[in-house]
Amino acid sequence: MIDAETRKKMGEAALRLVKEVGYQNVGTVEFLLDSDHKSFYFMEMNTRVQVEHPVTEMITGIDIVKLQLKIAAGEPLSIRQQDVKILGHAMECRINAEDPDNFRPSPGKIEGLHVPGGYGVRFDSFIYDRYTVVPHYDSLLGKLITHEESRELCIRKMKRALSELKVGGIRTNAAFYSKVLENKKFENNQYDTHFLEEFLTKKS
């Protein structure tokens, strides 16, 4: 788990980088965290909105896309760094048209759709009942995001949301996420870059 001091240092390093290159837009600076959970190393910067941006929006209450459009229109940034406050915990599951057992694409017509809702639950998507998922593009159907005051409650809310999400006619990877959320290492925030490999090996 990243402590507040390490997270603060990461943020300061990211700010130094974008100031040095004169970057003025939305972007994400990525780091790799060492096993001591304190040492971190620059990996890359993505100069765009990323698919995970709703997580940041949920914990800060800031509409990143709106700010990006305003910057593009020539308007000055309306917030300062000290205005950005992190509140609670958020997580995101990318819902793909995939077989949850082997991750093979699962294109076809959606026959029945139920989207979870409620306070702290968000589903960003373009799909609808009777929509045809074609095999020619990325299999992403939507992003399911939950927000709560703690990681434990956020996981609990995501489990409920995944159980309520119904996409008929095709298969999705929602069931796979449900299994990951039941894993004790994930639940206790004790995982690293080898987690998925180990999880799938034990699963098989």
C-alpha cells in the first residue's frame, strides 16, 4: 500500500516533469513502485485522457474531460493544485466482450441489458439492448466504477455492482473481476505485478 508521504512525492515529481516540458493539457505520469512501497521510478507519460480517468474524477470531484475542453478552447485552468483533494477510494473494472474463462472475444447481439446504479456507482458506456458488438474493434463495452470512503467498502460495492450488471446474448469478463475481488491478497492490498500471473496459474 502506498502511504500518504510516498503519494505526495509522486505527485510532486509528476508536477516537476510537466512544468519542465511546459505541458498544458490533460495527461498521466506513470511510475513503478518498488517492493519497499516507497521507492518509485518514472515509467512513462501519456499525453491524453486515459481509460482510468473516472477513478480520479470520483475521488476528486473534478470533471477532467470538461477541463480538457476548456483548456483546448483557450480558457485558463480554473483550479489550483491546492484545490485538488482526494476523498475516499475508487476503483474501475473494464467490462469487455470476452469469455471470462479464456479471454477470447465474444462478439454478437446484446439481448437484454441491466446496468447497476445507486450512489457511488458509475457505468460509462455506449451499449444498449439489441446493440451488435462487432469483432473488428477493441472489445471494451464500458467502464464500471465505484466510489466509497474506504477500500474495503469500495470493493464491497463493486462486488454488488458486478453481480447486478447483466449483458445478455454475449459473454463478458465481469465474472472474472468478481473472482479477483474475492482473492485475499487483492482484498488485503497485498499484490504486485506478478499477481495476475499467479492468480491465473492457481485458478487453472
